[in-house]
Amino acid sequence: MNFFLTIVLDGLIQASWLFIVALGLTLVFGILKILNIAHGSFYALGAYIAASTVTMVAARGLPPSVGFVAMLLSVALIAAAVGLLLERGLLKMFYGRDEVVLLLVTYAVFLILEDLTKLIWGVNPIYATQPYELFGNLEFGGLYYVGYDLVLIPISALIGFAIWFGLNRTVIGKIVLAVIHNEEMSVSMGVRVNRVYAIAFAFGVSLAALAGALTAPKISMQPGLSSDVIILSFAIVVIGGLGSVEGAAVGAILVGLARAASVHLMPQAELFVIYLIMAAVLMFRPEGLFKRETARRI
Amino acid sequence: MRKELHPLVMIVLVAAVTLFGRVLPTWTLSLATVAASNALIALGIVVLARTGNVSFGQGLFFAAGGYGVALIANTWGLTDAAAQVIIGAACGGLLGLVIGPLIARYSGIFFGMLTLALSMVFYGALMKSTALGGSDGFNVGRPSLFGMSFTDPREADFMLYAVSVIVTGFAGIAATILFRSEFGLASLAVRENNLRVEYLGLSANRIISINFLIAAIFAGASGAFALMAQRHIDPQFAYWTTSGEFVFVAVLAGNQSVAAVFVASMALELVRSFSNLYLPNTWQLVLGVFLLGVILFLPRGIGSLWIRNGRRRRISTTAPLTAERGATP
Amino acid sequence: MNRFRRTSRAAIIASAAATLLALAAPASAQESFKLGIVTFLSGPAADSFGVPARNGAQFVIDQLNKGAAPSPFEKVGFGGMKVEPVIIDENGGATKQVQELRNLYQRDNVDVVLGYIGSGDCLAVAPIAEELKKMLVLMDCGTPRIFEESKYNYVFRTAAHATMDNVGLIRYMKAKNIKMTTLSAINQDYAWGQDSRADFVAAAEQLYPGVKLQTDLLPKFGAGQYGTEISALVGAGSDVVYSSLWGGDLQAFVLQSVPRGLSKRSQLVFSAADHVLPPLGDKMPDGTIIGARGAYGLMSQKSPLNDWFFKGYEAVNNVYPVQASYRMTQAILGLKAAVEKAMSKNGGKKPSTDEMVAAMTGLEWPSPGGLIQMKLADGHQAIQPIAFSRTKYNPDLKRVDLVDIQYFAAECVNPPPGVKAIDWIKGGMQGAKCN
């Protein structure tokens, strides 16, 4: 029983930060129809900015809690700004073209951001561990868990709920949904679609960056962070269904549990079990587990 | 009527490029071999892209071809270069035959994602298979040709160069003939509107599957070349960033002219080679900016630099690699 | 027309004469020795290994070119020839490195290539150098497979391989009476991690008979996040947790596992951890048993050579040298010794590849880390002494000190020539000369 609980808890811890990343990706696709390959680069960006902020705050002698808040704020702001710049400055030039063109553009952005991160922060691993001790340790089932890891679970659940609520129960959410369903009609109804796109993109990438910031205290930031995250978030988004918030949640939980289970039970499968699930879902339900009906134009 | 190159002229070009290898410096020879093999796999992507599906997982067949050849070479001592190419192509083709029909019903992003997922599954399996050397891969002996073995490094490199250029050249000629054929035009039609193609009595899925098979065969052969040139194989062959580079070459080349694929591939190899020496941490940046520039200013790839087409709207082999959404038929 | 022919003929004769003169010029001491150096300048291995190695290379080459090294390395450069380094990045994967190796030999015309940290890279480039008949000196990679799976004439490795690290570790644990009835392991899933684990487990079965291997994890190289793995390790609660993790991965593992009590539940044993001590500082738990893959850094033994290197390096780089810097140094010094030996045999000319190869085979030379002896693989693979210790944080100096240092002679922890390392261990380590 304990063993089972360990897997579930480990899986949920993994799922929580995966969910935040995947959420951003699925939102960007749902609203802008862009599959953002550079999404992982924003995750890395968030992690690095968080590290710098935490280090700066610590150098001034302020307590780690201030560092934690400061890092979240700075990451959200900077990532949103970069996202806005990217969308308005580059991506909008390619609207109206094939989905694959935008995919290639985001691939180019991924390449560029990879090297920019190396140029700004160097190639050495960086650490920012002060916030990791903020929430103490917890004993559970004979094992020690770091409070920080566990706290991420309710945080991500909160974010997920907030997004879902925002999309489905508020006026702004309804406007966004309208833009998703039919852009032309929304324009003719007076919606500032360009603004919706810009804000949606900025929001989506800030979520990725936020996930990076939240994970930063427990890992070492080094180049190569983004490649693995991209592929994982793709898997989740595909499993859950592109554009679906619930799908991202379910996908993240599935992937998190799959990883935890394979490490404990069958370590050889760890690397490809996720892609196997992704391929299986694509084969049998290509729209994902939570598909949204879209009309097919003949 | 567009001026089109006669296949015989193309054969002469291939022969000329091969002979040119005698005067190239040695380090350029192995570079050119890698460029030729990359061009081959990018050509496959271009062939497939004409049906509107861009494959982001060619690494799967690339690795399958490479590992297949490597295993056979190490187990049975088969080192003949020509045989290895055929085996590589066969491995890729076999896999493509199995997978093609399964994924032909998907289009656009889902097609791309599925190919990506399959190549990553293969990558994961390779990484964990200690029998195949795991993440380190393993080495392969020197290739020979028709019973002759080459001990002088320069001669050996030239032999590989010649084989790769000739094979890729003939693949290019075959592709050009394909593009001009009825089947080639039908492929373009599938990209425009596959439902209408069905109404016309053709099977869109079958067309896609056959194009996919061709791409897989090219990728498998390319894997054999990469193996022969590097004498080493590892799971990185199947990683998504490797597949991404092939797509990059395909996009850079466009589908205007087959020769553009070689030029694009060679350009990539040269940039990669010198960037390590002079700009160690910025070559991805250069690549990314380059890619953006091509998408913005040369949407039909660098092939459009030397091929002038008539009316852009005309449905022909001059349409861009990636179709414009909402283009009028 | 006439004038054109005259000038062109003059030009041809002039250039022919110039070429002949250039070819006829004897190899003088003004000639330089072009040395290709390959090490990680970017990527996860850069900070912990690649950059210290490069810094070590730059320090030693500067000193050699000034003739400032102590005896027996006082000659300027290599036998009077100034050393001209060409440093390239090892990052990008084994297949890329193969192409880069060719570029170094064929395009950049280096005389010898020296370097390589990644075991996968070493395995890939060795056969290529052999084919090209050019000299390759592997300096850092640890997998024993290089010379156990193939024979090479042109390839050398100037540092001992992973077997020494793990056999030595077991002997140290035995000497310090560390209890080990149960064992768990976490290693990166590639040649280095797999071979280290195999050697450690085999050696453990010899000196701790009946030891039980519980949780055995092989996460991917560069994974960086070990939450689930740590749960498994803490849950197993073994006496000893062994790891050959290094670089960013090891740092992340320590940072994530210590708050979760792993170091309190199990004795942590790391075979190659000295390089993470400066960055981790007080985050490294006290009492962790570590190795440095040699008698290096804070475990190095006093000698004029070591004083010159340790103090000189620290003065230039503001940090003491770790294992990679030492290994790079012993490689360069070994090459220097080989070149000068070849030159003494051929009358002082710049030696050919074959002459250098003959000189280096079976060579012995002193280094800051001890005596290096090319005893294995027909004189192509080195053996050297090793040291192990425990960590203890020093709050006054604000650095991690190493205590309980114990040294082991080369022949105690390295296999003898002619037998595969894993077979030697499983056979009871016959012929080991320990004191």
C-alpha cells in the first residue's frame, strides 16, 4: 500500500509542474492555432530568470520568501513581455499561412532562444536553492518529502481551476472562446481579435516560464533544459487534446504517473513509455482524450 | 512552357559532380558525403511534403537504416558499400511499408506529431537497449566496394563520396521524373484537397502511403551513408532534433528544384563545420535566423532563386513546400 | 602577347622556386607543434570537466612555452618547439565529434589530437584516428572498453580507467570498516555509468561477500530531476548508496536528496565527486565518501611538480584545480616526454607520427597526480595511484575539506596487463599489489 502511495505522490508531484507547462502550450494552440516548439525555451527562460532573481535577492540579505515572490513576479512580467514582443513582432507576419509554417517559425525561435540563453547566462549549471527550504519537510509513508515539492500540487491545481473558470464563466473567457470558434465572426462583432491573440500568447508562454521558475530551486539550470520539456509537454497536450484545459490536466497526471510507475517498477521503459502512450492516443483518438468538435471544410 | 532539364543532362551533372571530388581537399570530401546523405533524406521529406504532410520523424527510418546496416555488417562482415546502401534502403522501406498505411489518414500537425512520437519511441528503445550499445552506440568497420578495399584514407573517402553522390543524384533524377508524372501531380492534388481527390476516384491514402514509402526508403539509405561516413551509430540518429535538421534542409531547399536540396544541405554542413571553430555558442542562432529569413523572403526555398515560374497561382510543381491556407484552387 | 608570356613564365618560375625553398627548409626549433585539444566548452560537462581541463591546458602550455615548468619538463614547449593549441568544443554528440576529428587532422593539420571527456565520444573517435594513422591521446574518458574491445596502435589513454575508481572505493570502504550488507545504486545510463556500476558491484561481491543489491537505477544522462529515484532510494533504506553521477547531474542529485534525508539513512559513496565540492559548498553532507579518479586536488600528494601546478593554477583561475585539470596536465606532460624521447632518437628533428607512437608506448613519466605508467593494452593504457577521502565542511575557510585520506598504489587497484577488468575483479583480483 505504501509503495502504491509513493508512486501516486511522486506522479502527482511531477504532474503538477508538467501541467502548468502543458497548460500554456494547449492554450496557445487552442486560441492561436500555433503549436509552439519554442514553448520549452520559455520554460528554460523562466528557470534562468528565477535563478538570477533569487541570487540577487539573497545577495541583498533578504529572506527566501521574498526571493520566492520576487522570482514569480519577475518571471511572469519578463516572459509576458518577451511573448508579446514575439507575437506582435514576428508571429503575426505568418498568420493565414499553413499550420506547419508557424511550426517551423517556432522551431527557428527555439533555436535562437537556445543560443541566446547560452550567451546571457553562460554554459555552466546555475543554482538557486534558497526557496527550496521554505516549506520544510514532511514525513509520509516512511519517506521524507520536501514541502516545496508537495506545495506545487495545490498551486498547479489552483492555476488550472482559475484558467478553467476564467475561460468558461467570465465574459473575457466567452470572448476568447468566441474567437476560437470563429475568428471572422468575432471581428465582425467588434472583438479586438489582435489584442486577444497577443494577450493569449503572452499568457501562454508566461505559464511555461512560471513552471520553469517553480522548478528552478530544485534543479540545476543548464543548456538543454528546453529540449526535454518540449517533447514532454507535446506528449501531454497530444494525449489530452490540443486546446483543452481538462485534457492538459488529465494528460499531465497520466504522464506523471507513468513516469513514476516506470521508475519504480520497470526502469528500462522509462524513456519511451510516454511516447508510446502518445503514439497510441494519436492512433486511436488523434484529437486527444478530450476532443473538441471542429467542422471540416470541404 | 517551363524549360525543364532533360534526365540525360542531369546524369551528366551527377557525373561531373562526382569527378569534381578528385580535386576537393580531403576534409571537404567527408563533409560532402554527409551533405549528400542529408540531401537524400531531405529529398524524401520534400517528396512527402508535396502531399501536404511534413514528417518530423524521419529520424526513425534514418536510425533504422543505420542500425540495420551496422548490425548486419558486424554480424556477417558485410562491408560492401553498395550492398549497405541497399540494405539501409530496405530497412527503411520495410518500416515505411508497415507504418505508412497506419498514419496516412492523418494530416497536417497530427501527421507531424505522430511521426515525431514514433521516432521518439524508437529513440527511447535504442537508448535502453544494452545489446545495441545503449546511448553510446557502437562502431562499424570500413566499407569496401565490389570487393576492393581502400586503405589509403583519401581513396576511401573518395569512394564514399562517389557512391553517395551517385546514389543521391539518381534519387534526385528519379524524384524529378516522379514529380512530372501523373502520380506526382496527383500528390499535389492531395495536398490541395484530399476529399476531392477521393471523389475523382483515386485513393488519397494510397498516394500518401506510397510517398511515405519513398521517403522512408530514402531515409534508410541516408542512414546507411551516415553510418559509412562516421563509422559510428548511436541513438541520436532518432532524436527529434536530428529529424528537425532534415526538415530544415527541406524547407531551405523548397520543392522547386532538386538541385536546391543539395545546395541547401551543403550550406548547412559548411555552416556547422566552421561555426564550431569560430562561433562555438551561436551556430544555432545563425541557423534559426537563417530559417526565419528563408520562410519570410524565400517561401519557396532557395530553389526559387534560379527557377522562374510563370503565374504563381497555377497549380504545378512550383507551388511552395507548405501550402497557403485558403489558396484559391 | 609576348610580354604576357614572359611575365607569366617568370611568375611560374618564381613560385616554383619559392615552393622548393619552403619544402627544403629543415625542421628547425622555430617550428611549432600544433596540438588539437578537444574538451567540453558547453553543455552539462563544461563547468565541471571541460572548462577546468581547458584552463589546465592553457596554464600548462603557457608555462611550457616559457620554459617555466620544473624538472624534467624544463625544455621550452615540446623539445624546443612552441606548442600551438587548437581548442574545439566536444559538445554535440559522438557523430559530430567524428567529423570534427577529421577536420582537425585534415583541414587544420594538427600533429596530435589530445582530449575527450565523454566515454561515448572516445569510443567513436578512436577507430577514426587509427584509420587515418594519426596519433590520438585520450585524456579523460573512463570506460574500460576502449582497449578491451579493440587493439589500437595510434591511440593512447594517459589516465587510468573507471575500474581503478571502483575497486579503490571498495578497498577504502573495507579499510574504514564501512558496513555494507545492502547496497543501492544510481548511475547514468551510458558507458561510464554502466561500467562503473558493473565494476563496483563486482568488487563489492569480492570484498563484501553476500552483499545484496536492492534498488538499481539508471536514469538518463542529463536527467537533472531525481524526485522519483530519490523516493525509491530512500524507501529502500540501504546501508550504502553508490553513484558515479558527475557534473550537473550529481549536483542536482545532492541538492534534491539531502533535504529528503537520504544521507542520513544511507552512507553516500560517490566515485568521482571532487569537482562538485567547490560549487556545492555546505550543501554537500559531511561524511560522504568521495573519489577524484586519481590523487588529485585536495587529495594530491606533495611534490615539486604538484606545487608548481596546484599553486600556479589556483593563482591564475582563483579556484584550486580539480580532476580534469590534472588529467589534462598529465596528458600534455606525457606527450611532451614522448616527443622529446623521439627527438633524442632521431637527432633533434620534429618527430613523425610513427616515431611519437613508438616513444609513447610503454612510457612512464611523473605528473602532479603521481607517476603515470603506460602498462596496459600493450603500452597504450595508463595506470596511476588513487586516493579517497570523506567530506567535511570547513566553515572558517568556507570550503569543503577532505579528511581520512587514504592512498592506493596503481598496481593495487588496476588490473594487470592481458586480462579484462571485469574478469579480473570477478576472479578475485589476482596479482593486486597492495601494502
